[in-house]
Amino acid sequence: MSKRDYYEVLGVTRAATEVELKSTFRKLAMKYHPDKNPGDASAEVQFKEINEAYQVLSDGQKRAAYDKFGHAAFQGGGAGGGPGFGNEFGDFMSDIFDTFFGDARGGARQGRGGGGARERGADMRYNLEVTLEEAYRGHTANVTIPTSVSCEVCSGTGAKTGSKPRACPTCGGAGRVRAAQGFFSIERTCPNCHGRGEVIDDPCPNCQGAGRLTRERTLSVNIPAGVEDGTRIRITGEGEAGLRGGPSGDLYIFVGLKPHPFFQRDGADLFCQVPISLISAALGGEFTVPALDGADARVKVPEGTQTGRQFRLRGKGMTVLRSRDLGDLHIQVVVETPQNLTRRQRELLAEFERESSGATQPESSGFFSRVRDFFDGIGGSSRA
């Protein structure tokens, strides 16, 4: 009798995500579990078929091989693989990869050769946005994350209460088996326990033998003062729970800064633009700017201030990470041209224009004088 397509067994499409696969598997496993169907041989067969399909499709490498070659990728051994050369070669190449890159893959296969059942949980990432004010003074944020936690029913072993995993009879608990290939002796992952070194005869009904469940957790995260956009904070042991009692992975918090309506940040310095009136620019004056430390900063505007002039306030910028130093606040003024003038205001400005001279507006007077000289020079050259 030919094997059914694994996607058909689970009732999902070939584009199904890991989340969809896991959710569907859990529902089917609960439905056809032998404990819920005592004496029903067909339910037991379906339960084994569901487990076999999920073991392949939940593993990225196995799923890719299955999508390309179908059941032939495992040559008669189902999800576990049989003694066929194709499976041995695939395991052999995988083992070579693990030898060189095992640590970089998150230690998923650590602990082989004795107690290989415990696998480290995956690391997790959480993106957290904070305001500029929170980054200035530091902040404690509560984050809620969906993650895998150790099953409280079986204490992470994956075995039903009252039972426990036993050493794999194929590899004797080593998680590895040796096979002779001509002059070579090849060590590969045990096809029965998939390198764990243990097998579970009676899986925990609460976690279906995985030893962990998906739950939401709320954590308190300390954001240090002076944190910059893109800063990564590592929280050890707060990632996914390990398989069958293995150590948990780590949680990485990536901090992003929300745009501020007034300030722009460059390292420890802050920048902003402040509009001032034409009168204040001409006669001089002052204005106040709210600073992140809560105290208003007073800025004096000298007489004759032009658009674009910058004022620097020392120590009014951002906190420097892991330091007591403070950056500076740079303020650029923009002279605002009056609008919606009354008749009297227009008369006053016109009178001012008539009485003004080059001394009151040296930049514009000098510019137009230079322009006339330039074009007069061109005209004189052409006549010559």
C-alpha cells in the first residue's frame, strides 16, 4: 500500500507555514490519540501517520527534500528514514555541516553521544519602540511575547505522567549509529530517535511529546538611559524553552526610537529649528525652548540675527549610554516673514523701506551691486 501524501495527511496546503502545521498537528493528535480512542486500531494507525508526516514537514531540511523527491527522499524509512543509501548520504552531509557550523546553528544538536534528547530552545527577537524622552532618562517596559514554555504536566520530558523516555534501542542512547560503506565507516544520525538518544513510547497528551507548549509571557525590560536606535539588548534564558528539558534560548530586544515632533537626534546631540519674528531678529530678543531634562532653556537673540544662525546649549542634549556625560542642543533660528498685514502695517514697512539704506541690509545691497557690476562688465567686453 502506497504512502499518503504528508500534506494530505495533515490536511494543509504545500504553502502552509510552521504555525499552521503546528496548529493542525496538535488538533489531529488530540483527536486520534490512543488514550482518547481505546481499542480503535484505525485511530492508532492515523495517529502514527500524523506524527510521521509532522516530523518531516516541521523540519526545514526534511521538508525541502520531501517537496523535491517525495517519499523517495527517505527510501522506505518514513520520517525516520531507513537503511537506504539516499538517507544515509543525506545524514552524512548533514553531519559534516554540523561539525563545522553546529555552534552557529544555535546548538540544536548539542548533547549528542549521551543524553541527546535535550535540545536548546531557539532564540527570539522582539522589536520595542521607545520615545526620545524615555531614551534620555531610561525606561522600564513591559513586553508580552508568545513563546514556548516547558510543559508543566510532564516537566518537559515529553512523556506521559508515570512514564519516562527510555534509551533508544537502535543507538543505545548515543544518538549516532555507524554503517560500513566499502572502505569507509560512516557515522550518522540515528534514524530511530533522530539523534535524541531517547524514544517516548507514551507521549504526554498535554504537549504531544514535545515537552513544551506555546504561551504568552509578560517580561519587564530595563532600557538604559542613552540607548540609541538599533541597540540590541540580550536577556539570557528568556527565549523558547528547550525540547525535553533542554536549556532555553535567549531573547533579543531590538530598540527603535519613535520620531520626535520637535527634536532630531545625531548621536548625543539634539537639533531643532525655532521660528522667530522679524522684529526679534532685527531688534534682538529672547525665547525659551523645553529641554529633555525638564528645565526650559533660555536663548538670547542678538540684534540683526539672520535665518540659519545656530545657538549651542551645552549639556542640553542626550544622555550618553553608560556614562554621566550629556550631549549638546543645537538650535537654528528661522526668521518668519510677516503675513496678513493690516493697512497701517504695510504703510510702516513701506516707510521703513524708503528710509533704509545699504547699511541696514548689507547682504542684499551688496549682492545686487555685485550683480550689476558683473553684467556691466559683460556688456563692456562685448562692445569692445
